[in-house]
Amino acid sequence: MANVGRKPRVTDDELLDEIFELTKSHDNPVVTTQEVTDGLPLKKDSVYDRLNKLHDEEKVLKKKVGAKGVVWWLSLEEKVSRS
């Protein structure tokens, strides 16, 4: 039986790979939640929650910009492991 309505599964490694590829291809050291969301089959709220979890695990770093904005980047260890 098909999993109708079931959300696609995206691993933490796939999410981290997406950040790595975005920063590499855009030649920009940081990404927004929306940029990460655009490359994954997940909703923005889910991506934001996952990024915060990865931040708690020290796999990504973040900085608030403006009233509501946040930018993300890989920790040095994660960046080196993907290079």
C-alpha cells in the first residue's frame, strides 16, 4: 500500500549536503532557510526546525539578521568533512 500523504524523508546528511552545495555554488558563505527549503521536498517550518536541531548539535551555525531573518552555515568540522 502506498504512503499517501506521507512526507518525504530527508536525512540530516542530505540537509547538510544541501547547505554545502548552496554555499559552494553561490560562492556565498551563508544561506537562508528559504534557500535550503527550495532544494528539498520539505516545508519551510520543517527545515527551520531541523536547522535549529543541527545548530543544537553544533553541526551548523546561525546568526540573526534583521527582525526575523536568520542565516546558516556549516560548522568547520562539517565543511571539512564534505570538501
